[in-house]
Amino acid sequence: RGLERRLAFAQDARAAEEAEAARADGDASLEDAVDACVGRILAGSTVDFFLARLAGTPFVKALFPAEKVDRLGRLLDSRGARIAFFLLFLIPGIPKDILCYVAGITPMRFAYFAGASMLGRLPGIVGSALIGDAAAARRWPLVIALGAAALALFVVGWLLREKIQSWIEKVAGRRG
């Protein structure tokens, strides 16, 4: 359980730090910061996906609680798996690493995995880059406002993650 939290937190924190650092040092435009962050996150997610695909379910269950792997596995095997997968990446506070690993042990094609996971993460990446941009320009009220909004979204996503996942499971079950 502790490893799962550290992996998930590390993935989201790494995205925020890279976007903010790339912009705050003044060497990159906002677009460059987002591009760099997306590229690095895609690289890490690709490793997670294919490592799971090569090592299999026992490996993934050694990293994460078996009941969570099974629950996500059932969701990603459902009729509405594609929309469910995208929605889980879109919601702040939902651990992303476990999604990458579980996707790797399902029949999901890599092209869809890469596209949906990056598109779902893009709002958070852009938000992090905007915070870095505002910090580089020393626009502290904007930094505080964006940071507070990001924190609020993360906390809501984290606190309601089970209810959100249950809703996504219902939506996925109805889609064909």
C-alpha cells in the first residue's frame, strides 16, 4: 500500500515539478515546458505499460494491492473501458502509475493507452506549467490562486476517488 502511494504521488509530483522547473528557470516557453513534461511522462508511462506487459499480472500484484489490480483490470476489460480509462487519467488525485501497469496487463493497445493517458493528464500538466510561468514572472497572487485551485482539485479527487471510480465503473458498464 505504501509503495502504491509513493509511486502514484511520484508520477503526479514529477509532472508538476518538471513543468514548473522548465518554466521557472526562464529558459523555456510555456509550450516548451508542457512539451518537455509530456515527453518525460509519456516515457515513464511507456516503461510502466511495457514492463507490466512483459512481466505479467504477478509482477503488477507484487507492486500494488491485488484487489485494486483486479478491480481496475475488470474495469479495463469492460464494454466502456476506453472512456473509463480516459476519465481516470483526467481526474486529479487518482493514482496514475497503477493505471499504467494495469493497462499493460490488459488487451489495450499501446496507441490508445498513450493517447488517452496523455490527453487525460494534459490539463494538470498545463496547470502546473502555468504555475511555473506565473512564479517565473513573480505574479504571486496568480501563483497562489492557481496553486490553491490545483490543491483543491487534487484533494477532492483524492477524497472522492472511490465514489468517482464507482461512478466511472457504472458509466463503463453502460457503454458499448
